[in-house]
Amino acid sequence: MASLKGWVVAGLLGCLALALAYLPPRGATSSGSPFFVGQSPSGTPARQRAQALAEEWRNADAAVRLLEDRPRVKGDSLRASPAIVFRGATLSSNSVRDVETVMDSVWRALGLGETKVRVTLAIELQRPYTSVDAPTPLQDRVAYLAPDSTHRTDCIAYLPAGPYWTSFILGKRDAMQDGLGRFAQWLQAGLGPCAFYAAYGNPGRPVQSWLAARNWDLGLYLGSHGIAGERFSSLTILGDPRFPWFWDGVYSFPPATVACLAGRPSGCRAAVLAGAAEERMIPIPNVVLAERRWWRAQHLLPGERYLGDIARTVGRDRFLAFWTSGEPVDTALAAALKRPVGEWTADWERGFVQPIRLGPAAPLEGVVMALTIAVFAIVLVAGTASRRQIR
Amino acid sequence: MKIILVLFAVVGMPRLLVGQRWERQVEERVQRTIAAVGSSRGLPVVRRSGMLNTDEAASFQTTLEERTSYAIVAVCDDDCSRLQLTLLSPSGSDIAKERNSESLPTLRFTAATSAVYGIRVVMEGCRWNPCWYAVAVIPLGKGAPSR
């Protein structure tokens, strides 16, 4: 009987080890059709190749448009806030003035005045595109021409307006409730890295290389509110466990990002410093293309406002010391924060989301099923063993 | 009356019309320095200006006349904390380097022979990139060749 107990204990320990190894993290449930896996079934290799070429063409086209805009904006130095260039349609002077007025208020709200780096906003108004020789130009991504060693004081943001904001700018659509406020938010979000260049100038080489390596995901938004409204941020899309796609989203992030969501300082440090070790050459022209779904490519949630929040927390002088530092990023950032990067970031993360619990956990129905099978197996084994005993 | 209003509007317009604040700052600073040092009559003052990020350098060449003393002065804007100024021989080697005067490095040099010399500026410290700088090569007059 003693040996039977040993077998039972060994069996249970084996089950426990298997459960620890294979069970998904706590609370993970599948939403059926995964939200973060491709939007449509993948096409044929030829179609994929054509789409990749079209994507390359769009990126190159956006870069060329930005380079074309650079000489056009040289002469406009009357306004401290960004010069605005419209492409795709000719606007009435009233429409231009309206947009400039909103931009001026956005600029003041960001605490900016005359800046060392001049920002230009190139707004691409949507128009019917009929050419069959080339793909449709970039219409759903923002692109930036950041300053480089040949143009140290110019930053241009290329902002496709899409159908809604095009008709709004052209005056064909009335401002709905809070329409102007949302338009201001759209303009503010469109400034992207250019807002950082304007506020803090050109970053030092380590910071520039670090941000280039991660495509500026930590410096997409200088404002203090959410990127598309008072509270809306990438965290709203992905960080709320009530949404059915929450766990799909969690699984799509790198391990460090998930560890940071769980409140672990080591994970937060790794998520922040991803790319900091790379020695990246800054290209000329220095074109930054925002990811199409930038909230998917983040290493930190809500990363788009991370540097803006640091700047507001530590103050201008300490942030400038970090921004222009020649020290490695982790050293410079820790000096500005006056705390280890991981600890500060974990606290910052907790301000947005309740830390998720990591580690294996079984769903209730799974536990009941497993226990039933285990009890059945034990009873079966015990019954068989008792019959084979010699009395 | 309209003309007066327009004039007031133009006068009250932001000074952005005449260039950026930092450019003007450096321009005024270099003019004051030239006036303070005092240049020799008949010989032109060579000036160069531009902007640099931290740790970036810029160079230019200028002809220095034999047995003429020169003051080579560099100034920079308020955000610049340290500027290095180097005089280079026609072959490209360092003749003199000034890096101790923070944002107002000055070199004095008398050319032994007329030749094309190089001048290099390194922005060693800039709090808010880029920082504007200006260099002036001010002839002080004929003198004995010395360094």
C-alpha cells in the first residue's frame, strides 16, 4: 500500500509539473478569431510580392514628397508655430487661416514658441487617384523628415488627411460636437517626433540612435492627454482586460513588454532600453515612417507618450540634459529621472494599468475536468492493484 | 492714417522677419567682439557663421598675410557652453588650439608666410541643439612674425 501512495504522489507531482509548463498565463482566453493575426488570409506569393513592392513605392513616394516640401517652406518664417503646406487641393485663404489658427493654439498648448528647429506640417488632402501606373500614395501613415546634418533646423511632418479631415478642412463638413477640439488633437498628434525636435532640439547621438532603432515609438506624442482624445491611447485599445482581444494583444507583445505590464522593473527596463545598444547610422535624408498600426509595434504601453511624460515629470533642464547627452541612454535617462529606469517606468506603468498577474493558471472547467480524470485514474489503478493483492 | 497703422503693424511684428533669435544673438555678439578687439584699417575681417549640434565640427579656410597679426575669435549663442577653436597649418596640422575659454575662445597668431590656413570649430557643449556660432578672423596690423 505504501508503494501505491508513492505512485499516486509521483503522478500528482507529474501533473503539477506538466500544468506549470503548459498552462497559459492567468486569465488567458481565446477570443475565437484572433484579432492580431493578419486581417485577411495571406495571398499568393505573387500578390504578396506586388503588395511589398507597392509598400516600398509608397514609402519612397512619401520620402520624395517630404523632400519636395523642404525648399518650399524655407521662406515662411513669419509664424512661430509650424508652417502649413496643403497638397492635393487649393484652399481658400479663409480655410488656410482657420487651420493656422487651430495650429497656433495647439502650439501654445504644448508650451512652444519660437524654436530652434522649425516645424512644417504638410497636409495631404485626399483626392481621387486614377493613375493605373503607380500604387495609391501613402494615405494611412504619417511620415516625418527629421533634421539631419545637412538641414539641422527643419522638421517636416507629412500628414494624410483622409476623407473625413479633408472634407472638414475644405469646409464641406460642419464641425460636429467638439469637432474643432478633435481637429486640434489630430493636428497635435500629427506633429509626432517633430514636436520633440521643436521643443528640445536635435537629440544627442545615443538618444537619436536609440529612437531610430525603435522607430520613435516612445516619442510619438508630446501632449499630456491621450493621442486621440482626453483619455484615448494605445492602452485603451489593448490594455483593458474587458476587451475580448486583450489576451491576444498581450501574446503579441515582446516578453519585456508583458513583464512591464505585470509591474516588473526588470521587464520595464528592458522594454525601455530596447534598441539602445545599437549603433545606428542616421540616414540622410532622415525619414521616419510611423508604423501603420503603431500601437501594435510598441515595446511599452502607452509608449507613445513615454518621453513626453518624462519631460513633464523631470522638467525642461533635466530632460534637455538627457536629450543631448553623449552618455549611453540608460545612464543619461537614470540621471534625468534620478531613479533606476526600470523602477520609474514600472511606477509610470502602474499609473495606467493594474499590473496583470503572470504565471500559469488553469480555467475552472479545465481544473474540474482534469481532477475528474485524475480521480478516475486513481480509482482505476487502486481497484486494479487491490485485486492483484495476495491475501 | 492707414499708412501709419501699417507701419505700426510692421514694427510690432515678431522679429522673426529678420532671422532667428539665436542667429541674431551670435551676429550681435561677433560684431561687439570685432569692435572691442579693433581691426586694422585696410584689411578685411573674415567672418563665418553657422550652427552645430553637440560634438559636431565645422572647418573653413582663409588666407593669412605674412607678418600680419590676427585675432581669431569664436562666439556662440546662449545655449552653448563650450566651443573649441583650432588653427590649422596649410598642411592640415594643428598650430594652436583654444578650448579653455568656454564660449569665447580666442587665438592670436602672426603668419610667417602668406598661405591658406584652416580654422576648425568644435561644438563641445550645447544645451539645446543646434547652437549657432560665428568665427571672425580680425587683422590687427603688421607685426613681427611670432606665434
